[in-house]
Amino acid sequence: MSELLYNQSSILISGLLLASMAIAIEVGHRMGLMVSASASESSKTHVSAIQASLLGVLALLLGFTFSLALQRFDKRSEAVVEEANAIGTTYLRAHLLPVSMRGDVRKLLQRYVDLRIQAGVISIAEEQEYHALLAKSAQVKETLWDFARLAADEDGNPVRTGLFIQSLNEAIDSFGRRHAALSRHVPEVVLFLLYGTFLMTGGVVGYAAGIAGHRPSIVTYILIVLIVVLAFIIIDLDRPRRGLIQVDQSSLVELKTAIDDAETSSAQQTIPAKMQHTGITRDR
């Protein structure tokens, strides 16, 4: 089921939140002014107590929501490292495969890393491109698994092929865990509850100032801005592959560099070997 807020820009949501709270404070202030002349001291004290309670509830909800968003961000970061480690181990163990398929498997793993890096940085708004990358990754995984089955049939040593199959299976599992981590985010009902609490708190803060017979102080608006900034961070943390706060892809990037260097070195070593095999020598 699609959600209303998840596909919206975090800057847009934060701007609407700031405008909504400013309006709520102004409306509450005007309502407070209307009853300020007839309000007793006990009623003013009661409003102040309610204001303090609502601010406490708002702080609790902000802390709870921030914790949820940060946990999911950490899970996505850990999933990238786990996938990079699994693919790297698979690449190393590909050297245990029969000679006839080692090169093809290493090339496939090299392409697979490229696809996983692209899938990690593409915006979630580019849904077609993202699903196309997932389809290409699935195709590469199927081809790798076919090579693993052929290696098990061809190689008489089940230990070497078994190590490769184990690491390949872990790489496939890590793909699923990373994809699931990208799909997890703060439930939208929690964000709507937070938004409703924002508006109620803003209204009560304005009402408390109005019933006391004065405008909300500059400190009130500083508090509102800080709340909106925190809400922006929560929403941005909860928006993978877009926004200002992005999951670090350096583990996969470093793995790609290492594999590219290894493949380049392997190609440079293969050319002289072929020349020697065919009787061709270098000029001195």
C-alpha cells in the first residue's frame, strides 16, 4: 500500500510543518485573547500546566521517532558493509573454482558490484530505473548460481566448490537483507501522530500567551524552529537513497576498486602467458 508522506520531499514536509505550527500559534493566541479578560488565575495556571505536559509529550514522541529513524539508518549502513564483505569473500573463493569458469565468474562478480553500487545511490523517485537494476542483479545472481552448480558437477573436490557455494549463498542472502532494510521506515501513522501533537502544542502555546495578555515571545519561535529542524532530520534519515543524509557506500566502492585492480592485474599477467604459449616473444 502506497503512503502519502513517504514519497514527498523532506524539505516540503518540514516547510508545511513550520507554516502549520505558526498558524496554530496565531490561532491559539487569538483565542486566548478573547477569554483573557474573564480568565482567573487558576485557569491560567491550569493552561500553563497543560502546556508543559504537551511539551513533555511532544519531546517523548520526538525522541521515540528519532530513535526509530536512526535504528533503521544504522541497519541500512550495516547491510551495505555485510553485502560488501559477502561479495568480496565470494570473489576470493571464485579462485577455487575450475579454471574453465574462474574468469567468467570473476567478471560476473565485478559487474554485480557495479550494479549494487548503482542501486545504492539511485533516488527512490526513479522507480523504473531502480527496478531495472534489481532485475539485472537478479539475472547475474542466477548466472552465478548456474556456474556454482556446474562447478559442483565438474570438480571432484567438494570442499573447494562448497566454500564458493557457501559464500555465494551468503552474498545472495545479504542482498535480501539490504533490500529489506531499504524498505523499512517509520510507520506513517507515527508521523501523523507527531504532526497532530505539533499542532496541538503550538495551539496551546499560543493560547497560553494570549490568555496571559501578551504575544508569544521570540523564544517560542526559536523552539518551533528547533522542533522543525529535528523533524526534518527524522524524515531525512527515513528517506533512503535521497535527501541530505545518505548511507555510506564506501565499502562497496572500495570493493569495486579492489576487484577492478585485481582483474586488470590478472589480464596483464595472462597476455604474456599466452604469448609464451604461442611462441611469441617480446622485443628486447
